[in-house]
Amino acid sequence: MEWLLDNGWIIWLILFLGLAAVETITLDLFFIMLSVGALGGLVAALTGVGAVLQIVVFAVVSLLMILLVRPVAVRHLRKGPADQLDNMDRLIGATALALEPVTSLSGTVKIGGDTWTARSADGVPLPAGARVSVARIDGATAVVEPALSGPDGPPPIVHD
């Protein structure tokens, strides 16, 4: 036990590396913040402070990283160019063909060559063969509404 107290920095180093390894699996920027806290505990151990103060340094650094740094880092990582839409955003407003009746509970539509489960946005049933517009994506389900007809007839189905 005395050896462990004299060489506590080894425990902090193992904790630092272990938490960093877990972060590589989860990729949610939580464990890396704890890893930085363990790095703070490692520095405290190397300066010769007691075990209780090392734990306090770990807790304070980890908490500050989670509360102050993580939200900024997550926002920065998820922010893309304004003109670049992800795959789900590209589908919103696209026209589709109802392959079977679409109700508020079930149905299928074809969007650009892909078959999606669908449900009606306003609960009004849509018949098979109807042209619909994607209002939003809810998980793996396209929430659709009747497509508006323009002066040239109904909008065409979008094929990517």
C-alpha cells in the first residue's frame, strides 16, 4: 500500500490512458474530458501533493472540462458549412411516391429510389400512388404530407 501511495502517478497515468482509450470507442467527448482530469491528477501527483488533493484536482478539472470545454467542442465539431446539408436535411421537401397507403401509423414511400417507412404528418390517410412531400425525418421514418401541385401538374419524383 505504501508503494501505491509513493507511486500514485502510475495510477493516474493508467487512468488517463484508459479513459482516452474509452473515448476512442464512444466518440462523445465525455471520457476525454475525464482523461484530462486524470492528467491533472497525474500532474498533482508528480508535484508531491497528497492523495486527497490529487482526487480533488481530478474532480475539479474534469468538472470544468465537462461544463466549459465539452459544449464548445461538440458545437464546433457538429458545425459544418452553412451550404452543406446532411443526408436527412436533403430529404426534407423532396417529393416521393406512396407505395402503399400512408396513415398516421404506417405506410411506405419511395424517395429517390429508396423505400422508406412513412406516416402522415397531419394524420390524413394518403392513398397508394399519391405524390407526397417529405415534411421531416423522424428516425428511420419519413413524415409526409400531400405534395402541392404547381401550374405544370404535380412535382416530379426526385431521383438522386
